[in-house]
Amino acid sequence: MSELTDEFIAEARERMAKSVEAIRHEFGSVRTGRASPALLDRITVDYYGTATQLKQLATITTPEARLLSIQPYDKSSIKSIERAILESDIGLTPSNDGNLIRLNIPELTEERRKQLVKVVRNIAEEGRVAIRNIRRDVMHDLRELKEAGEAGSDDEHRAEVELQKVTDTRIAELDELLSHKEEEILEV
């Protein structure tokens, strides 16, 4: 393959790896039966008129397996943090003692487990679509190279085959992440 096609494949590899990593991070914010500070990663709090991530406003710890404790740096923000948690999609009710917010993580019901499996499947599908979009973009770039005469049709074909291998590998990686996350959610 030519140097240019190698660059396109390397760029595709890197972008696809970032997509998989983003999905892995997104899976971390989906609740399983255990308490994890990552559950609160997606929560933003209205802090003096600015949308600020919760983890920048407070220390989040897991003192017990089914309990998250949130210690705000600024005690005046405790009501805003409580409101943001209530309005979020995590489905937990905070209890506030004036200094600390506690979130009890209840056992997941069978129905809630099934809903969460649907959520992670949708997240995984978004990841697959992102990877396929990267492949499509790079295929387009490769065709443009060939049409511009900067790469021969053999080079283009070899690059497309290599690109497909990279795509298949990353999608398989996503599917493996998905199956692990599903097992984690369905584990009683």
C-alpha cells in the first residue's frame, strides 16, 4: 500500500479506537447493582448559572457497596446538586443532611434490568454506527485518492480490505463490551 493509504488506515484505526473508548466510558455510567461514582458522570448541576459537572463540584465516594456519598466543596450548592440528581435519568432519590448527600442504590428489579439492557444495546448500536461512519468517510477519501491519480486501484483495494478488517475488529470489540455489560446488569 502507498504511504497515503497507510495514513488513512492509521487515522481510521485511531478514530475507531476513540469511538470504542467513548462507548466503554458511556457503559460505565449505566447503573448495575453496585454503587459506582461513574454513575454520576453524566449529571450536570446549574452552579451559579453555569452547567457544571457534578464531579467538579463535589467529592463522590462509595462508603458501602450500595451507597454513594456526595460531599460538595461549597455547601451552598447542595440544593442545586440534589435537584440535578432528581431531574436526571439515573432513577435515584438523594437524601440530604445539610452537609452530605447520600444515594442509596436499591436492588434492580427484573423489569429495570431489562430496560437497562435495552439502554446499553442502544449505546452499543450508536458506537457501531460511529465506526461504520468512520469507515464510510475513509472509503470516500480512498476513492478520491484513486480518482486523483495519487493511488492505484490495487492500492485502493488493499486499503479497503485492511479498513474492513479494522472495522470488523472494532465492532467485535464493541460486541464483547456489550455482552460483558449485559452480564453485569443481568447478574442477580
